[in-house]
Amino acid sequence: MELSLKGSRAELHHFGDSQKGPRFMHRLEDSISILRAMAGKGYVHWIVTFSGGKDSTTTLIVALETALLCSELIERIDIVYSDTMIEIPLIRQFALSFLKSVESMERISRLPMYYHIACPNVEQRFWVCLLGKGYPPPHQRFRWCTRRLKIEPVENALRAFVKPRRTMILTGVRFGESRARDTRLRQSCRRGGECGQGAWFEYSSRLQAAYVAPIVEWSECDVWDFLQLHAPALGYPTRHIEKDVYNGRETRFGCWMCTVVRQDRTMEKITALPQWSHLKPLLDFRQRVKELAGCPESRVLRPDGKPGRLTLATRRRLLDELLKLQTIVGMEIVSSDEIAVIQQYWEKEGS
């Protein structure tokens, strides 16, 4: 099915005076118009990828509010939360509680919504790769975590839900998040995608589904204003996100064990709060793993003399420390299933 977003604004009714009101309301109007146009073109099955971040939260709310306006067209809405299993605990807690709140909202209860949590296969989980297989902690030249922990689990979930040429996958990507993200978006437009009409669109022939970013042209301020001023009036619990979840706007979402960044400012900000200070040992452990991996004696040398995977002794020591860490912070970090697989790798290596 071919689709062009060009002209969709003129074809659809716009509510409100475009010359009045806050800017985020005009952004919202554009996003709703685009999604309604997509539904009218036959994309009646929506999959919303959700991380719990401000952008994916905004995207989910925009999708649900649009679905209410054209509910007669919508066959199904699948909300997919990607759980890497090493998410920052506060952020993971918010994401799951937000989904529960949405699920219980009476005003959207008539929508055909389904909720899913996409987790990596046990063989691909962080601790199995690090401690079982001996992968060094992820870094810029060997960022093995993203595809295994996030991309593949979500793609597997999408394949199970996609209805060829009837599904659109909604993401919260925006221009202005990073130079790399902007470059990827513009490259996709040159390959046949579309942007500039209030949203970003690309058709995936591999999945036979449309990828749509309805808030791609929203600024960060637009997103925050929407979450703090408009979404709460609709019943969504978002007014507290900036203060209680992000602890300010200069905060990234991600994994507490992220070793790609030099300094984890997010965890530093979170553990500085009295109610989350008990999580500081997580921050200390992340730094220990990073430093330990930098020691030559902790790595097996490859044939070319460069450091390779972590030694078995190092991995055994780290697992012991990880199990103690669980007791200290009072939360499960590594599951019994993961420990069993880790030990299986150790047995194969020792044989």
C-alpha cells in the first residue's frame, strides 16, 4: 500500500484557531491529523513502542487520544514496553506504573488495547553476556548491548503482532535529540521516507508495516508543556515526571549498568535524592566493573596481543559481588535462570 502524507493537512478538519493557543497544541493538532490520515489509509492496527521516557509517553498519549477520535477505524492497539532488565529502577517503576494507570482509565477503556513486555532471551541478557560469555563491558567500539537487550526483543514482538500493510509502528523519535539521530532521520527521508508534514514516515518492506514518528517536529519544551499542562487534564499521571522521575530536564533514560557513557549523571542525580540513596551501590558497582575491565590482568589476551574477553576468575569474582549487591540494595539484579546459564558457560569453558 502506498501512502503519501503530502496534502493530509488540507484534507482533514483542523479544530481550533491555528493562530491562538500554546505551540504544543498546534503540534498536537498536526500529530492527530497525521495519525487520523494514516488510519483512513488503512493502517488500522497500531503498535506503540514505549520506554517510559518523556517522548514515548507523549507518543502513547497522542496515539490513544487520536484513537478516541477515530475509534470506529481502529482494530487493535498493542503497547510494547521494552525491558532490558537493567533499566534504572526508578524509571522502570514509573514505566510500569504508568501503563497500569492507562489500563485502568475509564475514558479510554473502550479502545482495543493490549499490553506487552518485551525482554531479551536469557542467552542474550546482560549478565549472561558479561559474566557467562565474558564480553567486556560495552563501549563505543563494541556496543554489543543495544541490539541484544532492546532492538531484537522489540523486533521479535513486532513480528508476532504485525498485520501486513495494516500495521503502523509509532515511535517517539524527535529531531533535535542528538546529531546522530537527526542524521538517521534525514537519511531515511532521502531513502523514500517522508517528513516535514508534522510527522516522520517510513515504510518497512521487511516487516510490511509503516513506521511513524508523530512528534518528530515537537521541541523538548513542547513535550514538557504537553506532559505538564495538557495530559494531566485528560487524566494521565504525567505532571510529576520532570520533578520526581527525571529530577530535572538534563537527564537521560537508560540502563544503570551503562558503561558506554563516561559518567552516569542520571544515576548520580537519582541516588542524591534521599528516597533513592539506597541505590548508590549500583552506581559504585558499575564503576568497579568498568575499572576492572580496564586492567590487563582481568582480560584474556587475543592472538594479536589485544585484550579480549574477561577471565573466568574475574567473572566468578564479579558474580559473587553481584549477589552481595542484591542483598544490599534489596532487589533482584540477576535471576536464578541467568545464574544457571552463566554456570553452564563456565562449565563448557572449564572442560
